[in-house]
Amino acid sequence: MKSNRFFHLLLIYAVLAFLFGAGAAAAKASDKIVHDAEYYITEAQNADKWAADDKEIDHKLAEFRQKNGGKPPNILYILIDDLGFGDMGIPELNAIRGYQTPSMNKFADESMRFARMYTEPSCTPTRAAFMTGWLAVRNGMAITTVDIDGSGLAGKEVTLAEILSDSGYSTVHIGKWHLGDIMETWPNQQGFDFAAFPVHQQGQLTVFNDDAAAEGIAVGIGPNQYDDRFTLDHWFRPDPAHMATVVEGKRGEKVREVHMQPGERWNQKKYNEMNERFQRQALEHLRKLAKQDKPFLLQYWPVIPLSNPRHTVEKFTTPNGGTYVESMKQLDGWIGEILDEVDKLGIADNTVVVIMGDNGHFTKYSPGSGFTPMIFRGGKADTTEGGVRVDAFARWPGMIAADSVVADIVHVTDLFTSLARFADASNGIPRDRLIDGLDQTGLMLLGETHGRRDHVFLYSGNVLEAVVKEQFKLNVPGHGENPIAAKFYDLFRDTREEYPVSTEIGAWGGSEFVRIIQRHMIRKQKYPDEPNAKGRPYDGIENLRPETKAAVEAFLSKQTAPMK
């Protein structure tokens, strides 16, 4: 079974003494953030260099704060859903694909491009990883849900928004959240002063509705979309129009559903209006935040359906003639509006702007979605490079080198730790748990080769499927399989992972990767994975529609069915 992968080898290749030595060294310095074992392997070899880098980084950040009236920078974080690698920031690739994204390309010219930015394989785990600095498997958020689920990110988690808020930041979230449908999981309960967001994600909002069903995109949903003469279980095919949609609320308070009235049905028109509403709100809050005498975190996660297969425009405007590209063009315009507003408000120089994708493109709609298939194999939900390598950029004029490209490995969790340091809020990062996010401020402020990560663990759900170390990648073999014959890939030579190099590096790589995985698994024994939160869906929505209440009761009834 997959869950037993490599465990039989862990005993064979034990290096406990080395690991415990590293752990003991870390424990003596109680002020240090606790990391996975692999970090201490590299720290032992680079400690002097990193210490020198830290002095230079601290000087740069202190100098900036002095020039900025004693305040750390604002942070604007834009996370794009299901973005194909190569579709952002490269005009040559735009030309090959038959469309243009001038705003994104201009931003790329002004930014540092992370050529090896890794995420989690899908929406929810990437967002959880960014917000907490943990691999999503550690806090029970490694599985993406679509419908009513009664779970989500636990309130006890410490999010980046909470850390920054405690350090004096104003915090606002606009757009997709997708971290749970119970009250404690929502952004206004996780450190944001204000939040406007859909409770669920594109599955419910763009595919599970009457318009999609009428076009044959979604089948078996709603009371009028199937012949029910033989139906006994009327809960089997839920009506997504009865689910909660878009809500808004202030920190610590209940939320209210907007844009929907009792008896009203969700459709594509409402979806488009929701996206336009989020864009307006992002601009409005940007203006409000810029007027305050305190730094801010504005998190804007657009919900544009880049992978939506339906024809949602009257006329195609690009030679490509695809809905993905039409959505990219619209998104480019919206991002341009946001960036132009940053310039108009005069806050560009004291604002860190990060724009990136959350995971690979939706392969279901290939080749209509994304450039990724031409570069990497796979897409959303895969642990191949196409699923976990994304376009990612960071801009901070005068601090981060413009028009630069770095090939150091970065993981989305690293933004949690790095942005906290930019915000002079590193002391708020918990020391009672393992933090996967590594401090990459050196990479961003000092340039290429100043990164502190050379590895990535890639989970699919709760199963470790692959490990990247330097340019090599191992597909984790199943129980009983010989690691020497495992599938290794040289990602510099074989970006699509089509030609295993087992015969070249298997004898060496097998044992080395086993040790890497072993250290990781032993570390998990000390810092075990934790479950997500469970509860009653939608309890925090003040104006819950009658049909939504009925949907919740149906869900709860199904939950109480005997299991044995």
C-alpha cells in the first residue's frame, strides 16, 4: 500500500544519531524557528555564510524601515487559481500561444521571477501551506473539497494574517478562500480585519449550476436536471444552488451572504458579477488601506475560472480562440488596474507585491488551458512538475532586483516565513511546532544562490509521492520495491519526467533519498500531523437561506448513517 512506502527501508538506513544531534543543537537555541531535518543538514554546511547574509539582510531591512517612517513594508499578495506555468510574464510565450498579457509582463520586468517555485498539487493545500507555513498534510488540509463538508483550517492554527496583525498590520482578504465551510476556518476568524469570499470554490460556483447542466458540462445536479421516477435518495444529487455562496464579515464577527436571496438560483451571470465585485472591493480596500498610518496585508485571490470550458464571451478576442485565454486577458486587465492603483497611491516603493499561481493548470481541459503541457507533464492534482511548478514573481522597488530570475528552489511555505521577516514579525512565528517554510529573504534581497532550500517533499493528499533534491526527483516507490530501481529524473535534462535515469544514479540516489525520507518521517514522529477542524457547516452565516438550512440538515443526516 502507498501508506507503507519506504517505511520498511527506514529501519535499514537509520541515521538517528545524526538526526538527534541536529535536533539537540536546534533545541538549545529556543529563539529559533523549528524546521524539518533536511534544513539542519544544509545549515550545518552553510551556517557561516547564512550568518553573514543575515547581518546584511537585517541592515537592509532596518535601513528601509528608517526611510519609511519606522514602518515595515505593505504586502499585496495575489494568488491566481489553476494558472499554467509559462502563461504569465513571458511575451515570447504569449506570442506562441496567440494572446498577450501586457500588465503581467510589465510586472515581471519589474520583479524577481522564481523559476523553481513549488506549491502543493491543488487549491486548498497550497492556500493552507501559505497561510500557516506548514505542508498541508501536517494540519489536515491536504484534501481539496467541493461540496458541503463540515471541516476546514483549525482555529488554533497561527496564520500569517494573525502574525502580521499582532505586529500592527491592517489585514484584508478578498476573493477565493477555500479553507473550510465552518465558521472558525474563515478568514475573518483567522486574522483578517475584513474578508469577502466564497465559502466554496469554482466547482460549486462555475460548474455546479443550472447553466452548466444545460450545456452538458455538469450532470445529475439540481431537481430538474434528471429523470427522478426511480429516485429513492433525494439527497444523492444535491442542488448546489442551495449551498452558501459569497459572504462578507469583519474580524471575529459572523458573516452575511451577499448577492443571493431566498429562492434565488446561482448561475453564470451571478458568478461573473461576483468576480467583478471582488475586483471592485480589492481596489476600494487598497485605497482605504493606503490612507492609514500603518502597514497592511491585502490578500487578493481572484476566482476567475481560467479552466472553465464553457463559452462565456460573445466573441473571442484573440487568435487563440479559447476561454482560458479570454479569462487570462481579463485577469491581466484586472491585475493591471490593481498595480496602476498602487502607483497612483504613491505606495509602490514601500509595498511588496507577490503574484503567483496556486498549482498547475486543469489538465481536464487541455490543450485549451495553459502553456504547461509544452514544458512540464501533468497539471492540477499531480505531483509531476506540471502540477506543482507555478509562475511566481515578487516586486519591491529598491529592495528586490528588478528583471531578475532566480533558479533556487522555493516552496510556497517559504513565503510565510519570509514575509513575516519583511514585516519585522518573525517573533510571532510559533516555536511549538515544526515550520516547513524557510527564510528566503536572502534570496529575494541578495539574489540568486542565496536561497536556503534544496529540497521539496511532494504529497498527494496524505501520501508522500515524490521528493526533489537539487535537480533530481524521486518518485517514491511502493512497499517492497527496490529503491535502487526507483524512477529518478534529472529535471534540468528532462523537464517532463519522461526518461528515468535509474541506471545512472539509482545506486547512489536510492540510499541517499531513503535517508532524506527517513529523516523526514522520524521528524514527523516528534511533530505529528494534526487533523483539521470539524463542525456544523455555515453556522456563522447570519442570513442563512431556508434552502441552505435544509441542505445542511441533509448533510448532517447523511453523516449520522450507521457505518457498521
